[in-house]
Amino acid sequence: MTRPGAPIGLLGGTFDPIHNGHLAIAAVVQAALDLDGIIFIPAGIPPHKPGLRLSSGEDRRAMVALAIATEATFSLSTIELDRPGPSYAVDTLAKLAENSASRRAPLEFVLSAEAFAGFPTWREPGRILELARLAVAPRAGARPVDVGWLDQHLPAWRDRVDFVDAPLVSVSASTVRDRVRAGLPIDRLVPPAVADYIHAHRLYTDPP
């Protein structure tokens, strides 16, 4: 990330595990919006998924680091893993906005269409849209959202949302976990280094 003032993309998620779909969306959004780079942010405790059983923060951090190791414009932030309590996006964005102020870098928060459909229920959605633009990418199996939906639910923020035309990627983290439990290969779903890490650390072998 070397262009002062250029926008930076933020991609959050549980990343349990990170998979090729995450990487594909990041690459498409970065190219479409001419972002300086993408910061991957593993969630600590997702507030919208209470009771969700996650792999350890260290395992998820390690898998993200391995997945993006060869991508010079991708980086990792552990801001949510390092912070106790639920990982509210508004808190993360406020902190990252402080950090990017010195280079006056606008923030572009990447969401799937599925996540965006629930965005009005998030903590302080208006504040989030003050801190960052939203980049909304389609997700296979999710209800499409568009400008019409935006005008109905968040009309005051139409100029803060970018809809990115990206290919539908059917891979999901739950599919990866299920295939590991069933003893099926995952080499086409996750980067090789991530597959090796999953097998070496015997992740996803216990019943869900």
C-alpha cells in the first residue's frame, strides 16, 4: 500500500477458514474501485452470530496470513482479535479511521449482499457510513440487493454505497468445514498453505 490518499479496502469476517471466495471478492473489489489494497480483519466475537463456535483467533489469524502471503497489496489486521468483547464494525472503523487519517486514506468497507441486507440492524449504521463507504458484492444464494433496495432502507446514504459487479462464488466456509469432517479434499476451495494448516492442526474434525 504505497499511494498516499488512495482508498483502502477493509474485508472482515470470521474466516473460519478463509477460502478462495474471500480472495476472489477482495481482488475484484480492489480492481473495480481502484483501491490501494485490502486489509483482512478476522472477527473476534461476531455480534450477529451469538453462540457461534469458532476456531481460535490464533488459528484464524494464521490461516489469513498464509492465504495472503503472496499478495503484496493484501494485509492483515488483528484489531478485532486483540479487542475484548463483541466485534462491532463501528468500533473497528473508528479506530482504523484514526490510523488512516495521517495519509488521508478513505476507507471502503466490503460487504456481501447477504450482510448488507442486514446492515440497517447493525450498531450505528449511520456512523459506519460516515466513517467509510460500503462496497457491496453479490453472494451466491443470497437475495440480490440494488439501488432500489438502498433507496427503500437507507435513502440518505445512497452516495456512500458502491455496488460491485463480481462473479458469484459458491464456496463457503461451512462447505470447507463439512468436507474436512467427511474426509473430502479441499484443495480447490482454499489456498494450498491453508489446506496444509487445517490438516496439520486437525481443524474441523470434531462434530459441529
